[in-house]
Amino acid sequence: MKITKVEPILCDGGWWAWVFVKVQTDEGITGYGECSDNRACPLGVAGCVKDIEHILLGQDPRPVEKLYWDMYRLTQQNPGGVAQKARAGIDTALWDIKAKALGVPLYELFGGPLRDKVRLYWSHCGTYRAWYPNLLEAPPLRTMEDIANLGREVVSRGFTALKTNMVVPGDPAHVIWVTDGNCLNIDNDIVEAVEKLISTFRGAVGDKVDICLDLNFNFKTEGFIRIARAVEPYNLMWLEVDTYDPEALLQIKQSTRVPICSAENLYTSRGYKPFFDLHSMDVAMVDVPWNGFTESRKIAALADIYEIMIAPHNYYSHLSTLMSAHLCASVPNVKIMEIDVDGVPWKDDIITELPNIKDGYINIPNKPGLGADLNEKEIAKHPWPK
């Protein structure tokens, strides 16, 4: 079996691009991976996929570890960002090919599955409805009662956990974000708004539903600590903090009783190790589209050595959800898995098999490879750039 083509595929995801990789072979087996790049550089990632293609053409796709290191050596002066995501998308597509060639689900290549389902949390709960209410055709978030109704919707749809950002209801609703110029230097109004949001969700969902709050990169250490202390009464599953300073993160963790989750923006086990050495987080996010399947399993294994649970970072298309589910099936130290419930109307159309989700859990896929292919005809109806 030989690789005949490596191709990036871009699709309009509503407010950003979904970036996929398609790897074709001379035996008719095609592998897919996802490496969506948030809002920053989708064309850069797609271009880097094509830059890497030439070293893969004509090679057997099945020795995936060898090909991963071939790609790494080619791009080792670009250790993160665009190049890492391009490598990651190709890596996952190669694993998809290998598993399909053997007729088994991907996790079977690693001795899995360890579990047959994984608990999910509803991510960006309220965030997308504040930013894109017309696109989602969702109920507006004008008042705190609307927030409470959203919390009750989470429960009614079978989820036992949710994660939100700093959503402020209004007409229109908005999300407190660093690009607004309101963050980094925290003030009392922000603390009050966050506490009101979390207390409203807690009152709506009750004591048995877990709540997470994602602060992203919005503050410096002092601001993160103030928010952490403000939400302590509400029994959060975690407070999510982004920083590239492991000692600052440790300071935040040591300042509060709230568990700290971090690392969604880190790449490879080398990037995680300084944080793990300090035990600076309670839960480590692992982004499979950005790290690829090879590195994601290594990160999970490293986290396990440090007695740290992982949670896949998953707010992309359904293909990413399947990728994350296979990671959860093949490593022991999984706490919970992220999923975006709100999304564009065509999200379900661009894949051949939807994730099997019931009562707030995803059932582990059991078909060969990742368990689904992309529907390229449907993707072509939603081009990017728009």
C-alpha cells in the first residue's frame, strides 16, 4: 500500500473553518483527520499540509510512528502552531488508514477499549448563543432567567455536566473577552458578573450536575485567583485557566479549593512536561486535532505517571469527537469529554456516521478506523473562505 495524495479540506463551520486532512492510497483506502485551527490560521494549516505531502508520497501509510517522525524532522524548526496542527491532522488520518486496512476500530491497535462509553459535558453553554444567536436560531439570553432556562435545558437533554464562559445576558448578550479591552486588568464588575452567572446555573441545574467555568487567557494571575475565590461556594468540577507559565498556574492552583484544569493550548509531551513536573493542574486538557493521535496518547501516558487525569479538548466537528472518543477508549486516566451541542445546521451533514450520544454519554465507536468518513459532497456546499 502506498500514499498517493495528501490533501487539506476546508469547510465553513459557521464562525470559523473546520480543517480536515484526507490521505489517499493506491489500494482505495482513504484516511481522514481533523486539525481545525480555531479562528487564526486555517489557510496556514492547509498550506502546511501540502508542504509536508512530498515526503509522504509513495510511502506505506501503515508504519505511522515512522512517518510521524519523518514529518517532525522536516518541520522541527517549527515545533508548535501551524506546523504541529498539520502534522497532527495527517497523523490521525494515517492511523485511520491503518485501522481500516486491518478492519478494526482505531483503539483496538492500542489494546482497547478500556470502556464502552464516556461521560460528556455540554461545552460553551450559552457562549455561542450569546455570540451567534441568529445563526443558531437559539433562544436569546436577555436575562438571568434565560440562563436558568438554559441550565434546565442541559438537564432535560440528559447531560450531567456543563461548561460555560463569562456570559453576560442582555440585549444583545455578550461574553467577557480579552479582545473587548475589559479583561487582563480585572475589576469588581467582572467578578460580580461571573459570580452571578455561576450561581444562576447552579440554582437551575441543582447540586448533582457538574459545572465548569472556562476563563481562557482572559486575565493575569491575580485576576484568575480573584475569580477562583469568588466561585468557590458553587462546587465547580473545575476552573479552566490558560497560561504558558507553569509556576503561575501552580500559584493559582495553590490559592483556591477549586480544581484547576489547563493545557488545551499546549503541544506534545515536551510542552506538557514542565507543567506536570510542578503538578500545576488537577486535570490536563489534551487537544487531539492539535496534537494528533500519536502524541495525544503519549501526553495521556505522561499525565498518568504524574497521577493527573485528562479531558479531551473537543469543540470542533463530529470527526474530532470520534477522534477524542478513540483516545478516551485507549487510555486509563480519562475524567470526562468535551462536546459542543450548539452548532451550525449542516454540522451533521458533513459526516457519514454521527457520534452515538445518549443520556449525556458517547458510546465508543465500533466501526473500522475512526468509525466514519467525511461527506465531501456536503462539505463542498459550505466552502471556506466564504
